[in-house]
Amino acid sequence: MKGIAFAPGHISAFFEPVYSSQNMDRSGSCGAGISISLGAISQVFIQPASHRTITVLINGKPSNAPVTKSALNYLIGTTPLSLTVNTVMDLPVSQGFGMSAAGALSAALGLADLLNLPRENAIKAAHYAEVQSHTGLGDVIASSFGGIEIRRKAGLPPWGILAHIPGNYDLVLCVIGKKIETKKILMNSAKVREIASYGRYCTKKLLEKPSLEHLFSLAWEFTKKIDIADKTVLQAIEKANAHGMASMCMLGNSVFAVGDTPALCKVLSVYGKVFYCTVDEKGARVLQEK
């Protein structure tokens, strides 16, 4: 038996980490971001077994995939099953594209479809796995809904509340430097307090005037304020801003931009590998094989 699902990647423009020690449903982040047409597709195969085994391949190579495995373990409960997950990721991990969330969510949705479990169970399993692993906070919830979102309140619905900015745009992404380990930043309490303060301000301002232009201007302000972007990333953003609007993907040594697509591709290709995509407005979904 096989289940197959897709989850869009997600770029956080700015964010405010929110932790609830009592209730993981209420943990996550406020902020804003964009779900993108590049993401992760997972094929999930299950067989009866005397004890549980989970094997994960990412882009054809065996992977520890702790977030995906944690999400699947949560979904299965105590049922002994042999699971094989084959995930294809369109973008690199640890570069602010929400790939660990997309991998876990697509695998959880594929498995939930096979086991006839509700969609909400898969979203919850992937969200719990991300928050516990400190690999992300709001990506799973944003990816499950799609579009350009403002996360007004953190966590899973009904606690988590999202608003959307309508519109579909072409986006240019550029991977510039080494990976940023999200975990390192999320475990640094002083940095988290600083990020939370600026993230809260940006979310409040965007809700007052929700538009893509305002999202990008606040994102750029946030990038400069939290001071984790290196000189090359800042330079790339400034060059890209001459042809549209750009900012840093949170948290990665990478940039996202909208505007004059050919000009943005050209100017950003000087700094690193460029990817083209669009806004994914549908959100994570089970796929039927053609």
C-alpha cells in the first residue's frame, strides 16, 4: 500500500517564537510568510510487521530524518508497522525554506491517508515533531494552509489563527551561504527574546496594513534589526531591491524576492544558486497517482 502527498515549502519573512510548556498545540510562532510551489513530495509504503521499523530516503539517500520519523511515530501510536518513506525535496534544508516541515508534513499526510486518519492528525503530528526538534515553529501550520499568511496567533487551530494576503506572485530564491542551524538560534534565549520583540512589532504593523509590499518592507527591517545576516546576504538583498523587493529567508543564508523576475534571476545568480517558484495557494495535500 502506498500513500503520496505534497507539502509546499514555506518562507518566514519575520516571526515571534511562542512556547507553551503546558500545551504544544499552543506553541509555534506569530509572524508572516509565503508558502511556495517548491516543496516536498513523500511516497509512503506500509507493510504489516511484528515490530515497528521506519526507513526514510530523502532524494534517494537514506536519512536519519528525525522530524519525519518523530511525526510518523506519533501518528502510528503502538501499531507495529514497517514503513518506508521516499521524500523528494525541491530545495536544500537549513536554508529557511521550511523543508524539514514540508518533509514531515507530506509524509504524515501520506500515512494518514493510508490509515484513514483525519488530516488534522497528520498536521498535529508534524507540528509536534517540528516544535520538539527545534527545527521550526510555524512552518507546518503555514504549509498546511498555503498562500501568503499572517500568523496572528501561534499554534494549531483553534488556538492558532491565520489571516491571508491574497495574490499569486513569481518568486526568485537564492541560496547564498552555509546552512544556518535553526536549533542553535532557537535554543539561545537572549536571541529568541530579541527576535520575539521585533517579530511582534512587525506582525502588529502588517495587520494594520496587510499587503505584499508592506510584508517585504517589514521583513527587510526585521532582517537588519535581528543581526544574523552576513554581509553577502545583505549586499544581495540591496542589489535585488533595485529590481523589486527582497529580504532574508528566516532562518537561512538565503534570499527571497519578487519584482522583475529576469533581472532578479540575473543579479542574484552572482551570489549563489537561484530557484524560481510561485506562491502555493492550495497548501499541503494528498496526491492521486495519474
